[in-house]
Amino acid sequence: MKTAIITGGTSGIGLATTKIFLANNFNCVLVGRSLERFKKIQPELVGNFEFISADIRRVDDCEKIISRTVEIFGGVNVLINNAGIYHEGAITSTDEKIFDDIFATNVKGTFFMTRAAVDELIKTRGAIVNVASDAGLRGNYFCAAYSASKGAIVAFTKSLSLELASFSIRVNCVAPGDILTPLTLNQLQTSGGTVEELAKFYPLGRIGTPQEVAAAIYFLASDAASFITGAVLSVDGGLTC
């Protein structure tokens, strides 16, 4: 049985991704910082899974995640770098701490999780799927630091796909638009906006669901995408067309 690691696996896109991999008979390792959050969603999960409490901003934790996964399930076939944080605000209101937090999670965490997993992925000729954003493709208003971090993920994906191709490891990323997650709903509540107003910006007339992004992630990780590497798959209802 193959094994997938999903960072940020206990909510939103990460949780939906965990569920689709479990439904396709993968062992799943959910990575998150909150054991309490995992306990809340645990009854929703069916299959072979394990939760590892870790902070991907710490290199030692990234290495611990891989070693524990190998100890529990014997190897790693798929790494989904999904954990990330979002911040809105003008550049003049983005202080050093906010900037460092965004890049430590979105970029450093993705980089060092991948570095820790590479040796195991070489053994299985595995796959990596990173979660970027439409903001990383075109930039979004009032979120320069976040957009820069997701642009870094796009460039990282393309560069690493070339580096690891000789090992038959495929590296791709998805670039979601606005997705109906608790994070999005919290943002709208803070800003006073509505889902209906947000949907007007999308050619398909709505925002996406976590399940739709998870399906794209699963496709890129699966054998159905065996000749795809270095790709950026937009899951955004036509927003970046």
C-alpha cells in the first residue's frame, strides 16, 4: 500500500486531500500543529492514517515527520506540501514578523519538508505536489508578501522538477483561486464581504470547493499524470485565463 504525507492535513484543502487519498487506499500521514483540531476531524476519516504533530517551520520537525512515517508505514510515495498561512494588508502594514511567518511556513516549510523526503521518494519513484495560489501567478491586491511566497512555490516546483526528473520523481503544483474553506469564510467575515460578491470575479460564477482542489492534487500525484512534471495546474474557475 502506498503512503502519502499531507501537511496542513486537518482542515480545508488538506483535509479534503487526505480523504481522497484514503478513499484510494493510501496510507495517510496528516501533519499539523494542533492535536485538538485533529481529534475533531478524526471521526470523518476512514482508512489507514496517522497524525503527526509538528511545525514545518522547524527543520528538525520536517525530518521527524519523514522518519516517523517510514517507521510507521515503511516508506513515502507522495508528499503534498499544503500547509500555508495567508495575510492581507498594505506593504506599509506588513512588519518583519508577519513577513517572516509567511515565508517560514509557505516557503521554508515546503523546501525543508521536500528536502527531508527526497531520499525516501527516490526509493519509491514518488511524486510531490505543492499548493501554490493564483496569487503566485499574477499577484493579488493587498497581499504582496503572500503573493511573493506563492510565486516562490511556483518557481521552486519548476526548478525541482528538473533536478529530480533523473530519479523519476515528478514535481507539480496546483494554484487554487478562492476556495470555500474556513480560512476564506473568516477572511470574508473580517472584511465584511460575502461569498456571492467574491463569486462575481470568477468566469464560472462561483468559488471552488476543497474537494475540487483535492481532486486535482490526487490526479497530479497519481499514475494518470505519469508524464506530467513541472506543471502548474490552475484550479480557479477561469480567474487567471
